[in-house]
Amino acid sequence: MKIKRALVSVSDKNGIIEFVKELSYLKIEIVSTGGTARTLREAGVEVKDVSELTGFPEMMDGRVKTLHPMVHGGILARRDNDNDMKAVQEQSIPLIDMIVVNLYPFKEVTKDENVSLDVAIENIDIGGPTMLRAAAKNYKDVAVITDPDDYNRVLTQLRESGNVEMKLREELAIKVFHHTATYDAAVDTFLSRRMLREDRLHLSYVRGEVLRYGENAHQSALFFRDPESKEMSVAHSEVLSGKAMSYNNYVDANAALEAVKDLPEDKLAVSVIKHTNPCGLATGESVTEALARAWEGDPISAFGGVLATNSTVDMEFANFLKGDQVKHYSYSIVNGENVRQEVPSGKFVEVVIAPDFTDDAVNFFKEKSKAIRLVKVNKSEQQDQRTFRAITGGVLVQDRDNALMEKFEVVTEKTFPGNYKELAEFTLVACKHTKSNGIVLGREYKSEQFQVMGMGAGQPNRVDSMRKLSITKAKENLKREFDEKGLSGDFEEWCQTEIEKMVLVSDGFFPFDDTVREAARFGIKYIVQPGGSMRDKDSIQACNELGIAMALTGLRHFNH
């Protein structure tokens, strides 16, 4: 059966005149209400008022207009049900074959925190959701449209056959139930807060994807996406090549991308992530230079890691990882020393994330490895404002940690010369994305280009993060660099000189001066920390005694 009658009642009038004019051209009768009918008539469209169907005028300032059996009977009547069609004939109910409805702008109105309760309540739609849900329930006989983005798809099918195909009807019906559910959730959230002083959380995620398994092989897992998020993210990305993303791939890929997103856009950067921690992070004059320096932050951990960059992945980048003309090495610890072995198959990574890939780089990776996942993300200036974490029996919600520092206050006699503030900011980004307690050492390896040299993550106390992890890793990296470059002279002297140039950043304040004194024992000369401890003066005094420069940022970055 062809569509013969459509009821149109919209708050969002974007595209409605053009759409309804085309419906009229296709000999579809238009029934409408209030302001929509007036808008259509002013545009030259012939419209029948809904009151002509119901026999009742619109009343109560538009609160009651479509809530009538002559409307809902025409929507809900099942065309293949004899009893329904008998009732239609006996009551002279006109069949309605299409519903075009969108709802009062409740979400938009209540974005204003000062909106009055009366105004908010008047923007709660009653008739609209009722018609939409009725039509969606009877989607086999009634096409229902609530999103202006669907107008053209519907018109294309109407022009071809005079009807809407079942596959599209089903899609549009599901969209209706999703839309009314989120609408009701918005009303519940607002009224609960305003009337009950109670915060309620409604989450709606879509496109559920079954993953191979969860964090471990014995756990099943699904991945859902937030349709409201417009921020550049792995969740809304395109996998150009490689195996399907796993649970751990998504977690690590998110960590890798977030790290490079926090760096200035004019800095070409690469992060190397292992188990969500940036074991490597660097900037460079080219994206491959940044990759090479990030890789050197921890070449043992980098194998099997996840990479992200804020630049285009090109053939030079691809060759660094898999090129036949490049010598590739893995490392293992033998008698306390890094020992390298050549790996003919190239460096192994799980995922590479970038805003773009050259065609030759994509084809090269496809030839070299079917396993490496190439993930393309779309750039965006928008940022999500909240994060969620599930615990047993509940969900934690907090603001996103979108800041880096509140200040850069040098509180010691010794200051930060030259580019050291920029180096400090770079190292602070790395520390922000390191699991607490975090201590990170950053270095300017050439003019205005930086790399992480040592990362200490996730320790119960930050002194251990420094002396057992970040300092130890920095020394290992320096020893490897000294040996592989064939540098002359005494390694210990050269190592000490390089460590003295580094900046040490802590994610949290120092409750005692022991971190400062231990740092001095290893030769650290520059420290950045949030400050805010009752004993800040002790750490400042220790820095002054030991010739260390220290700056306070005013913001901690715990990352649990």
C-alpha cells in the first residue's frame, strides 16, 4: 500500500518545508498542528488541521491536540488485522500512513541552569512522544520520521515506489525508541535534580561490538560507543588495516592518543604505550624522529606496544618499524645489562593511531603484517567534559582532567633557564598520563625537541617510583645510547652530565623532603611538582641546600 496521508508536527523545522512540499507533490495528504501548519501554509503547502480529524479544537495552549482516538486509531490500526480494520470502518477513523514528528526542545531549554521550573515543564512534550511511539510500534504499516537527516532517504524511496521499504521502516522505528528514551531520561534528570535535589545518571551507548575476549582470555567483552561524543577518539575511529581491535587494544590505544593530544599542536609527537603507561613519548622535527626518540624511552617495553602520533604516518615512519633496509633490534636483560638481538621481521607493535596515513604507508604495512592495526582518528576541537568508571555496584563520574597546570611558580633560589619551562611542560604531559604514583624524567635531546628518558609508574610511594624505576630506566637508556653511538670518554661522567640536564616531574606533591634529597643523590637539578603539602617549605629548603631548581604547578594529576 502506498503512503497516502502524513501527520506533520515538528519543533525543529529545519528542512521541513522542502520535505513536505515534495510529499504534497507525490499526492500525499498533509495533516498538521499549530505552528507547523502555519509555517507550511505560509510556504504555500495545502494543509489539513488535525482538528478536522478529531472534531475538537486544539486547546489548553496546545497541550491537547493529537491525544484523540481519531489520531491514534489511524496510527495504531493494523492493516492486516480484521478487528482493527472493522473498528476503523465503524468509527470512520482516517488511516495515517506516516508520522513526521520531533519534540519540544526540552534539552536545549534546560541547558540554562537558571531556567524556571514552569518553563521547563511546558517544554515537556506529551503528544509528540505518544505519536512517535505509537507509529514506531506499528512500523509495519506506519513510517515514522523524527530526525530531519532522514528526510532525503525517505523521499528517495517514496519517489521510486510511493512507499518506504521495511528495512528503513525498522531503522526509523528503532531510532524513535532511542530518541524518546533519551528524551525521557533528560526530563527525569532535570526534574530529579530540581525537585528532589537528587542527581541521576542515564547513559546511552550504541553500536555494541562483540570483542574476542576481555582483559583476559576467560572474560567476555563488548564495546559500546557514545553517540554524543564529538571529541577525536579511538572510539569513533576507522580501522584501515589489521586484525580486529581487542579490549586491551582499545584501552591502550585510548591512553596513547590522549597523551599526544595534550601536547601543543605545532609539536610533532609520538607516544609509545604499554599497559596504559607512556613508556616512550617524544617530539621531533619529523614524525619519524619523534618515533625513534619515543622508542628509545624503553625499547624493551616498546615491543608489542601501541603507538599514537598527532601527525601523518608516512613511508619513513613505516620503514622505521618494518623496513627491509633498517636494522631492527629487540632487547633483553643479561647479567643486569641490556643486550640487543637483531629481529629480521621488524619491530612488533599492536596498534598505530594517527589522524592520517599515506596510501603507500598503508599498503606497506598491509604487505608486512596483517596483524598491525592502523587506526585513523578524525581531528576535532571539541572535548568531552566527563569521564566514567565502573566499580562493583556503582559508577564514578568526574570532570575530565583537561588542564595541565595552574601556574609555573619557581620557589627556589635556582631558576629554570632557556627552554626548561617548555621541557617541564612536555614532561608534565607524560607524567599526567602515567599511573600514580608517577615520576617521569624528561630531556631536551636537541634544540626544542624533547623525550621521556625514565618513567616510574604505579608505585605505592613516589620515592620508589623515582629511585627504583625512573632513574634506573634513564641510566639504562643512557648506557645503551653511549654504547651504540660509540661515544668516547668515561660513561659515568657523561651519564651524570646528562642526568643533570633532565627535569623530574611528580604527579603529586612531596609530603616530605626525602624525594628531593634522593633526587639530589642521583644528580637531579630540576624538579616540577604540584605543591600544596603542609611541608612544602621542607622540600624548598632542601632544594636550596642542594642547588636544585623547583617549580610548583598548583595542579596534581593522580591517574588511578
